[in-house]
Amino acid sequence: MKDLSFALIDCNSFYCSCERIFRPELEGRPVIVLSNNDGCAIARTPEAKALGIKMGDPFFKIKKFCEENEVSVFSSNFALYTNISSRVMNTIIKECAKVQVYSVDEAFADFSGIENKREFGLHLKTIIKENIGIPVGVGIGPTKVLAKLANHIAKKSTKAAGVVDLSEQKWQDVALKMTPIEDVWGIGRASASKLSSLGIRSAYDFKVFKDEKLIKRVFTKVGLQIKHELMGIPCFDFEMDIAAKKEIMCSRTFGNNLQTLKDLKESMANYISSAAQKMRGQNSMCTELSIFARTNPHTNAPQFYLYQRAKLVNPTSDTRKLIAEAFELLERSFKEGYQYRKAGVKLSNFHSSDELQIDLFSPADSLLDIKLMNTIDHINSLEGDGAIKLGACGISDRAWRMNREYKSPRYTTSWDELPKFM
């Protein structure tokens, strides 16, 4: 505990950086990545931010601006981003004794006991860039909140070379004084407003505020823990085990309206396949399935909302059983004459695959069923999503797929889309 040290390794403009790996000519140029159906900007390079493009800007509003300013635009390519993320995280795990993967582009690492922490941070930054092609920032501190703050400075400071170490209190105070309270990790807009009313306008003001009882009363225990973390007192430890989700949902807005039961079934089958694979990945089975489909509420066309839920007697993770159940629900509630714009599924009421109570008089997943699903998952992990899928998913997603006009190839997960160099 004497030398407890956290490092936050955070990828810079991650989605955009993934696109730049295979398009090196985009280095130094403005790049944005769009949300599903090319809706709005969800990732921006510093060059795009400098042009005034904001997070969440609707693409139809900025499309002409992007063309005039030669902004490179990409549709979201999550198959690529997930694969690159896995490579980054595996590199960090190989180099560090203890790692908590915090998100697709962030990980906390244990730097305790490392003599020259900044030098090791530079080493991590270098090998991730050289081996994978992703630029990262590294923030180091005695607590998670200070490491997050150090990372924020590392990505903005040209002198820092991408790595900032706030292990010493004198540097902590310098950083805290220059950080507005709303930029502190865990402080939302509403909390920042309340703190400002108490005269707390910087992270340093929060650190030295005397009345801790008031902080706890107004901002609960978590608010007080954030204050203690700014003081260098660790309150948030490493969370090595990722908590299993209690429900998994998969939904999409279609690129074009659907009108037939056949097309709606195919979309549902694909969504269930994706959700079931994620469920098996956390070693879970479900006893509840929900489906929905709806028309576009922003048009004058006739409106209809379809929703059905089924409770299963025995827990299952078998995609075939879940699709059959969903089709039965869909056939029961589908209405013709409507233009369906969005559909989705939800798997819930999870049980661990290792601890099951089953109804002996109802069919349960057999060992062969489980092996089959695991084999499909394994092949898809090697060859890319959809390498093997059930016939119910259809041959083509042309009818119900999302608009992805600017999508790049799946360079790392599809043999057909491997980059070709002459």
C-alpha cells in the first residue's frame, strides 16, 4: 500500500485512430466516425475538433461542411474497433502485473513498485504505437482519479510527450489548480454547479475544502471518495473481475423501412444470434426473452408498436431455441400494412451456466447443444462475425441492414477484406 500507483492508458480518438492505421495518409488531417445509420459524430480527431465539429453533431447538418473542409468521414466499423481494442489490451496485460480493462479504449494498470514510472509509461506508449499503430496517453497517480487527471493533461500537453506522472504531491497541486471542477472524473454538470455554489471552482478547491460532512450529505459517499482520491487517498481499487451483465439487448434502426414478416424475422434472428453469443461469453443462460418492433414516430405514417415477452421454463443459451421462441412471439403479434423502422431483442433473467436448477419434465440444453454453440462462437471469433450463422438469419441483410455509406473494410476480421498492398 506504501507505493500504490495507478496508470490509466487511454487511446487517443480511438475509432478515428483505428481508421488511420490502414489509411496513414490521414495522419494530421480531420477525421470523424459516425454512429449507427450514419446518424451523428461519435469520434473526432483533434483536427476535426479544431474545425468546430462537436460530439453528437447530426451528420446531415455537417455533411456539406465536412466536404468543404476535406474532413474524412467513416461509418462505424465495430468489428474492426473491437479487434484493435483486444490487441491494445492484450499488449498492456502482457506488460503489467495487474490490469483492469475499463472500456473499449481505456485500461487501468498497476504501476506499484515500478521505480521510474514515467519511463515505463513511455515504454508502453511506444510499443502500443509501434506494434498496433494506436497512439495512447498515459496518466500516472496514487489514485484512479489522479491517474485520470494525469491522463487528461498528457493528451493535451505538448511537453508531456503523452505521459504525465502525478506521483508527487507538488505536481498534483499544480495539476489540480489548473483543472476546472467540471473536468474531474465523476463530477457531472449538476454536481459541478452545486460545488460552484460552495465556492469550489477547481479540483484544488475541492481537495482542500474542509467540511467533509457537508460534501457527504450533498454528494453522497461517492462524492466524498472523489475528494479523498484528489487528496491522494485511494478509495477505488482495481476491479479485476468484470461483473456479468444482468440483461443483454441488441437493437437497430433499419436503413430502409421493413414491411414483411420475413424481413422482420431475419433481422430478429440476427439480433438474437449476437445477443446470445455475448450471453455465452459471460457464461450465462437466460429464462426471459423480449422482442419489439416499431414504426417511425417522426413521420405521419400509421403508427404501431409491437412488444412481446416470453418466460422460459429452463435456462438456455441455445441460439436456435431463442430464435424459435422469438418467431412464435413475432407471428402472434405482427401486423401487416405498417412500415417498421426499428426492431430489437432483450435477453434477461440470467443464470450462471455452472449453477443451474432445471425442470426435469421440460427440455434443457444438452451437452451437444452447448458444444455446438461454443464451436460456432469459436469459429466466428477466428473468422469474423457471421462466418457461421443459422439459416433463419438469411443470406443477405440487404433488406434490413443499417445505412453505412462510409464504412471501411473489416481489415482484421475478414479474409475477403484484407488490405492489399502493391
